[in-house]
Amino acid sequence: MAVSRDSLLHAAAVFLGRQPTATMDEIAAAVGVSRATLHRHFVGRAALIEALTMLAVRNMESALAGARLTEDSATDALERLVGACEPIADQLVLIYTQYQNLDLPQTLEGFSGVEGQITALFARGQKSGQFRTDLTAVWLTEAFFSLVTGAAWAIQTGRVARRDFSHMIASLMLHGVDTP
């Protein structure tokens, strides 16, 4: 049975999100293919990481477009963004944990664009009085990515239910740890 490149990428993203230093042998075993099959698709670990990060950036750009960050209130846009990130959270874990180690100009540029759009959403919410202003929009962006990747990790390890993803993140972003 042929294995598609996309299915390999998705499975590898999930595994590498938990084991970021895994070897190609370990990745192949985790995704259920031989090392030869993995190498037919990706000539080495660097090629796999590049493909994964480029896919994550493309998927995140699509999520941003679908979330319509400049429409409606900043609060509504943030809730849409959280929901749009849920299906690609495993990929975001990988790119967020590997971001500082990347030396791929196209991916770095793409992810910087993603970060910029999210930061602009937080700045818009601050300007309109919907989001707190004692923390910078850049910090709120970092907190957002940390919550998304933390929720994905907690779901992968069975500590929280997948159905709670959007509520957990949006609630914490919008209300902090105050009593609702």
C-alpha cells in the first residue's frame, strides 16, 4: 500500500512534536513505514524538517485567512483563530519548538508573517479596549502560541480532551486565570 507524502508529514509532525530530536529510523518506526520509504519521500532529516515547517506555515496561513482576523471584534477574531488552529496544532508544536533552530529563509519569512498577523490582531484588540494593554501585543502572540502548543501536547498525552481545545485556549487568552 502506497503511503502519501501528506500522511507521512502529518504523522511525523505529531511524533516530532513529542520527540524533536528523533532520528530518521525512529521517525520511520513511529509513522509505521520503513526507513527506505521515508527516504523515498525525504532525502534526510533536514529535508523532512523543511517540508514539515513549510507545510505548517502554509496551513497556518490558511488558518489565518479562514479566521478573518480583521473582521468583527478582535475577541471574535481571536476565537475564530483558536478554532482554525485546532486541526493543525500538531504542526504548530513542531514549528514553534523548532523555530529558533531553523535556517530556512522561506520558512522563517512565512512564520514571521504569521506572527505579524496575530500580533496585529492583539494590537487591534488593545487599541479597541478589548484586550489588556499592560502586556505587549508581541507577548500576547507568544502566549497564544504557547497555549496552542501546550494544549496540543496535553491532548497528545491524554491529559485533556480534544473537544476542550478551543474553549481552554480562548477562555485563558480572554479571561486569564480570573474566576469567570
